[in-house]
Amino acid sequence: LQRRELDWVLFSEAWRTALDIKPGLFLQLAAFGVDTLRLFLCLPPARAIELGLTHLLDATGRGATPQAKLAAAVARKLLRDLECAGPLLEAAACSSSADGSVSELLSRLAAVKWLLLTVLPDKTGPGSELPARPQSGICRITESTVQQLVQSNVMFCPRGRTDLLLKVAAIVISLDGGAVLSTQHEIRRFLLETNTPLISLLSTPGAKIGRAVVSFLFSPDHADQVKRREMGAAVADGFEQLLGYDVLTWQPSKSLHNAEPHRITAAAHAAVLEHAPGPDAVRAIAAGPLLTAVSNLITLEGARAADAFLCDVLEQLPKGADTLVLTVLKILASREPPASDVMASLSSKLKPSGMGLLSSTNRNPFLPELLKALQAQSLGNYLAMVAAHRDGDVGRPLQLALDSSNTLLELYVQYFRQTSSHDDPEVMTSTAEAALAIHNAMLDDSSCAALFAHLAAAQQGSAIHRSDFFLMWYCWSRSPDRQLPFSSLPSKESGSIFVSALNGGGMPFVERCRPMGAGLSVLAKYLVAPEALPLGVYNTLADQAPWVHSSSALGSSAIEVQTLLVGQEDQEE
């Protein structure tokens, strides 16, 4: 009442969890205080909107009702303060959040904008003290406004405002936040019930469908109804038309000639690949809609935009989905059309600017290198890059999923045959250390099983290359319940290398064996639990690898026992 400054910091801290004064008193402070906007900025976004919708929504400002006049005064002053100070506050907030994070001030400003857009009428009648909603300027709703509110867990409830609901829905379906529509019940209900084509909901001709729509289609709450087109038919049919593929039945669309997959964001394409039920569906999506989108982007936006889009798709895939990334890269590296034609066109248009395929990536330099390796059918440069990678370096090596590709498996074995041709023990030790670094980065348990089976079969058919032994020992150490062929046991000269292979998988061999217990193979028991073997079996292995349990490299670990026959039960003499 004295027009003095209030204790804004105290209000902001106290109201972060709950409003400790009555709403009526808050509205009086807002109507008669010195700074209405700052008072609302002391409230978290969701609380500011909730308070405003409760006490300002139905106020028309007409008549002599004190509550109506109070509400009109609050709305009028809030709009005035926002128009005066809003741009300056936004500029200050953006400069303070240059690292990309959304500041608290930006989200609270967005909440005030949304509140005014919701409560102010389109037009004001005679005698109304409430201002009309501005059609442009500081109060306009933008994608950044919606994103800030979504990140602040604000519920969009336009309360019968169809025009506002359409604007928000147009922005939300372009967002790449996967869980946006799962929390926005009003917009989700609208998309489930609307007959408006999906393409018509977009706010501008250049707008794109985001990942939020893919999450909406696969939401377990209504996935079956959407698949049967009982609900959300307009959204499902529209997405199928744009993508050129029905992701609910995993079948190509009947109207491929009308497809515009370039109008779907990279994150949405990645989400479709992530939801694919198997490798065949992934290959179909990559060879169809994904390549079509790249081809269209080359024509419409240029090669750099197309390459950046492709990088974004691959980088948006989950970190644990290396097999999925590899499957897509195999399609891109294919020498068969349409992949060969599209990628050749992209490469030729990038070359004048000194760029290569997937060179737009700024997160993982292993992506373009692996694509080159697949195109050249040689893993040399890629595996050398993996060996040189250190913790803290940019990027992450992608595992090769050798169990799903015989070609990659052969290339992997061939690489180590070419790099393990020295007889010098010191060179062999350093080579083994480099090989272990590559194996640990590249091989999961499935790849190790495939390699072990391949090398074991090759050993039976022909002479095995000596570099294959180290790889076989490593793969066996990852699952020592398998039977290592006796012919693969190391000699006394390679005993130290053998031990390095067994213990180089990130866990000591003994620790890996202990949980298996009785399930260990005979050779594994000989190494870690020799007392569990019959004496004859133990001595058989001891003769082939005397250095294992011997006190000296040249000694023998065999146990000699003299047996004296004193009689037999069926022979009286």
C-alpha cells in the first residue's frame, strides 16, 4: 500500500513449494503492488498458471463486483509489465543460459505468457475492463515457449479455447521430446479424437513431425486402438502417408509416391528405427523412408543438410543399440541401388566443400570411419582408431556385432592375422596388449561366441593361423564353460600370452569362472580347480601344458602315484 519494494527473494524461496498466503491476498498484492510481473515470477511455472486459471479465467471485468475488478486490474497490469520488461528479461535469461540449458526465468516468463493467452479474450465488449489478447508481440506463443513449459512439467489446459489448443498441438507434434504427449492429456485427447489430417495440423509449411508423434503412436495406453484405427486414425494415417511406411503393421504404405519422409525430424526417424521389431524391419526402414528423406533433402536443402540429418538420425539412437546403428550403416554402405545411388550423389556434392560422408557428426567420429570400413570391406583403419582411443576422447567405438555378419567376422579375424606376424616376444606382448584393447571395445558375449565357433571349426578343417590362438583364448575366457580344443593349449613359450588373453577381458579369469562352478569345461577346471578332476584327466592335461601348475617352466605338474595290486575279488589266487 505504501508502494515500496517487496522482498522478492523471500517470496521466491517461500513459494517454491507452496503459497503461504491466501490467493485473495496474492491477487491484491498483484493488483496494488509496484511490480505485478515480478510477483508472478516468484511462483514456479505450474503454480503461476494454476493460480491464474483459478482466479482470472472467468473474470470479465464488467460490473461492480470487487473480484471482477480485481481480476481485470491484475490481468491489465500483468500484460503491461510483460510488454515493458519482457524483452529485456528474455535477453538477460538467454545470455545467462548460453550453455544450452533453459533458465528458470525463461520458464517462468513462458508461464506468464501462457496464462495471459489463456485468460484474455479475443475481443472485449462494451464496458469491459479486461484487455483483449494481443495477436502478436511479447505474448505470442512459440515453440521455445512450449518447450520451456513442457520441461517445467506444466499441463496445457486451454479450457475450451479451441484456437489455442490447435496452436499448441501444432507445436507439440513438432517436438522431439518423447514423453511430451504422455503428460499433456488435453492435447493427447485432441489427437485421438480429431479428424484433421496430420499434415494440416502443422503450423507452417516448413514444419516437421517430431518424435512426440512416434511416442504417441506407440504409447501402450492406446497402441492397440490406434493400430485398429479406432482412435487417432488421422494421426496414424497422416504419419504413414508422410513416412511412406505403416509403422503399426510394419508394411510399406500403399501410397509411396506421396511420401515426404524429409518432413519428419531426425529424432522421429530414429524413434521409428528403435521401435522396429527386428533386423528386417530396420533394413526396410533404412533402405526406404530414410534414404528417400536423404535424397529429398539433397534436392531441397542441399548436401550438408542431408548429411547433418543422417548424422542426427544415427546419433539419436540409444547408446546400447550398436547393432541397430551397424544395420543402418550396412544399408548405407551397400553397393546396390537405391543406397549406392543416393550415397554416391551425397558424396559427390559434399566433396567440393572438403567434406566426406557423415562428416557433419560432432559427437562420434567413429561413425564416418565405420561407414568407410564397410564400404571398403576393410576394418584396418577403424580398428586402429579404436586401439588409439582413450578415456576422455571424443566419441565412442561402436561394437561390430560379429554374430550377425559372417563378412565382418572374417574381416575381423583377417585384421589380426595381418598385424600379428612378429616372432619377437616383446613385439608379441605389445601386440597382445593392443589386441586386448580392441577386443574389449568391440566384442560382446555374442560376438565372442560366434568367433570361438568360427575358429574352432577352422582349426578342425585346416591349419590355424597362430594369431587365431590369442583370439580364441580371449573368446573362450569370456565363457569358459565351452570346451577349448586340446590342440589349442599353449606351449611353454606362449604361456604368458595365454594368461594375458584369459585375464584381459576386464575380469580375472578365476573370478569369471567362480560363479559357474560345476558348469566349467574340463580345461577351465584344470586351470582354476585342478583338484576337481580325476587324476588321469589331470595328468593328461599336465603333459600337454606342463607350465601351468609346475614350479618351473620346464618342469612337469603331473602327479605320479605308484599302485600295488594286491588282489582281485574274482581271482582267488
